Amino acid sequence: HRCGRVHSRFGVQFRESTVDPARFHQWSRPEAMPPAPKRLPTSILLIEPERSRALKLQDLLIGHFQTALDLAIAGSLREGMTHLCTHPVALTLLSLLLPDYKGLDAVRAVRLAVPHTALIAYDAAPPIPLLIDAVRAGAHDVLSLAGTSADTFHQAVECAMIRATVPPIYAGLSGTDQARSGSTITP
């Protein structure tokens, strides 16, 4: 038998390996292991005018991405748009309270400039309708920073990055087709 003998221990079948033990043990030593592929840093742009909030978000991002993080911080939408036009960015975190732009208009401007970048809109304690409107304007996810845990933040980051890479399910459907499918999504 090619895979070795089959043993039964406590009613569970085990298959003996025919791997040469000398070759197997060379990989059990850490110094003999091939190097792990280097993970490219995730490029993130944080558009936040308040230093204290920027530092809080920076800590959350470092906790999530560890060493694989390339973070740029802009204090206004103008600075952020300049960065977006000159650097590839995987994720943009956008404050809804900017000195040079209104919240939802800022979301729309970023979506138009970089449609394939994940976008999270946030505010310290926004009303729920504002967060929903931010999603309608093009944000992949939204956050209220008041009481947001690290786990909630990490989930929002992961969900936004997934949503940015997955094509919309109902993108090509008319309103009638959406109604037939049971969707309440409006383009």
C-alpha cells in the first residue's frame, strides 16, 4: 500500500506515513524551515483633522495590521485627495467632520477619485441616519468611534476591504429585477 499501514487505536483509524524520518525531522528545526513569504504592508490613508482621534485610530490600525502597515495621515480632504492621486491605497478611513468638506460630499469625492479603494466613514458619535447615508454615498463600512472596541474596529476594516474587492451583486439589475430577487438595495 502506497501510504503505509493502517492502524486502529480506540476505534479511530490512523495511517502510518512512509516519509523518511530523517527528511521529516529536518523541517522540525526552526532554522531549517524555509523563510515565510514577506507580507507587503497594507497602504492606508487616514483623513482626520483632530490629532487625538488620529492617534487613537493609528493605535487601532497598528494593533490590527501589526508590522505590515503603511499609514499616511491627512488633516483635510484636500491633503487626502493629493495623497490618493499619487499613492496606491488599499483602505481609506474618512472622518465625516472635515474642515474643508461636508461629510457625505467627502465620501462621494473619495469614491469618485478611487473607486476600488476600501472606504470607512466615521465620526465620534454620529446619528444613525448619517451613517446610513454615508453607506448610500459609497462607504463600504461606517463607524461610530464612541465606545468602539478593537474587535468592532477590526471587523469593520476587514469587511470594508472585502466589500471593496467583491463586485456588487445587483449592479446590473434594474429596480424591477431587484424587487423580484427580494433585494431592498438601491443603487
